[in-house]
Amino acid sequence: MDLPIILLVGVVASIFVGFNIGGSSTGIAWGPSVGAGILSKSAAAALMTFFVFLGGWTVGRNVMDTLSGDIITIAISLEAGVAVLFFIGTGILIANVFGVPVPTSMTTVGSIAGLGLATGTLNFDTLGRIVSWWVVTPVIGFWIGGVIGRYLYPALNERFEIVSTEGPLITLDRSGTIPLPVLGPNTTRQELVGTIVVLIIGCYMAFSAGASNVPNAVAPLVSSGALEVDSAIIIATIAIGIGGFTIARRTMESVGTELTDIPLLAALLVMTVSATITTLLSNAGIPISLVMAMVMTIVGLGWGRATRPISARDAVQGKIDAQIETGALTADPAVPASAIGEPEPQEVLEVGDLFNPRAVAKYISMWIIGPTVSLGLSYAFFVIVPVPGT
């Protein structure tokens, strides 16, 4: 097979991976904004594409270096890179079949590690450092979410609750020579500020998604030298953008997968925490799954809100906070709050009643199964079918 044909196959495989990444990550980043009617799906996809490019062009280069040169001690040949991309796509397909947010970074690492095992070139120190962060990240997300939910969320919700009013957010005042933007007839300043915050956080989430996911679509081809880093980032961005404009439209309708049934403020807190964790680790060159931090922050936030002690003052003033309701959480409204006047507040729910064990187990199992399957398939393939250059 001629080199240009192999490269063409590799680029097509990269576009397929990026397309699927765009379909899932666009809904996560912009679902809450679209669901709240703040912007259209097309505008969300356009912003997603731009900020994914910024994230990939800047912070994403560090992750690119790790995936293309640090996990194994040799450069990935073009033929091997095409095969690795195939296994990444297979891992995405498996996650989509089970309806679980795609652990793309983990699947990518598993595929490259399988090549390293088969060729005896796996860098165990680097892999161990990456996997250790895979273990620590869910814990960090859970406890940050728990602290916010238990101690900060009620006050934040009272002060910064985001409420949408009827009518346009901004209109044009055409009474003067030059039309000037003014607040809509029902728009409050709090609503305007809240809307701006929602958009900023969505852009931040898109930036984080680009930093972590752009390298996943093209790193194997960069390692082979078939693509320059700059060209690879542009190809991955285009593919992710196409996914955002097409298959992500349905995802955005559900207001961002697991963020569907939680209040907008809670969704924004989750997005901010998970994007920050992902961006910091990406800057350190650690391939990390954005949805891992997101899901565990949701779980932590729900746990914190559900176990928040109810004081007599809050009960009298009616400030008992509603529980988060997501696919990974359950709340029993029939469980009574602590009685007024008790010397020590009691927890609203028993810990065992806070989560749907099956839902949480499904996410965690896919974080294990996804990279394990891609590693196993990659290892078996490169043992049975030795690829030139490996």
C-alpha cells in the first residue's frame, strides 16, 4: 500500500474519532446553555469549534507530547498509528452502545499501551503516572463537589440563582443616530450577568475539551511524523466541529447528558470544577477524561447537598435545598429533615440512600472496561499482525 493511501486512511480514521468526540463533548459543554435558551445549537457548535481549537493549540500540545512520544519508547509508525486509531474508535463505539460518556483519553492511552506491550517498548513509569491520576481525579472531583454542595451551594443558589425571563435578552435602541444595545423589556441586570457567566463557562468547558481531546484524534499520526502538530490540530478541530454541528444537536437537546436534570447553577458549578481539573492535568501532559471529572463532581455535589445538616433557622425560613436529580443520584423527598429545636442537626438522608449504585457502577466500570478493551485488542493485534516500523 502506497504511503499516501495509508496516510489518507489514517486521516479518515482521525476524522472519525474527532467527529465522535465533537458529538459527545459539545453536548456536555453547551447543553445547559442551549437548554436555557441562551443561544442556538448552531451558535453553540461554532463557539465549541473555536475554543476547542484554542485549547488544542495551546494546552493540548502537552498532552500531544505525552501520547505521541512518552507512553512508548519508540515513534509510532504510520501503519501502527492507523491501527491505534481504529482501536480508539472501537472504544468510543463500545461506550456509545452502553450510553456512557466516552472516556476518550483513557481509550487512547490503552490503545497506545497495547502497542507498547506487544513490542516491548512500553514506558511503565509514564503509564503508571497517568493511571495514578486516573485514580486520584474522581476522588478530587467528588470531594470538591461535596464541599461545594454541603457548605457553599445554598448560599450561592440564594445569591446567584439564574432565572430566565420572557422576551429577548437584549434589544436595539434605534431612537438615536446609531442603534445601541439595551436590556430587553423584562431583562434584569442579574439575568444579564448570569447569562454572560453561562457563556463564559461554556467557552471554558470547550477550551478544556479541546486541550484534552484534540490530541486523542491525531497523536498516533503525529508520532509517526506523517502529520505536523499544527496541521494535526487543525484536522482534529475540523472533525470535532463537524460532530458539534451534526450529531451533537441531539445531545444538546438533552441539556448535556448527565447535567440534564440538575439546576442550571449546579450544572455550571460542575462544569467549572471539571473543566479546571481537566485543564490543569492537560497542562501537565496527563491524558485525562473530561467526563470522569464531570460525573464524579456531580456525584459529590449531590452527596454534599443531600447530607447537608438542616438547622432550625433554615427550616423555619424554608431554605431547605432541593436535591440534585440525575441518572447517578436519587433523592427520597419523603425522608424528613431534622426536627426544629433539636440540639444537633441530623442528616437529611442516609448515605446508602443517596446514589443509584447501578448508575455509578456503570460509569466506573466503563472507565475500566474502555481502556482495558482497547489495550487488549491493540496488544493482540500487534502480536498477531506485526506492523512495519514496530
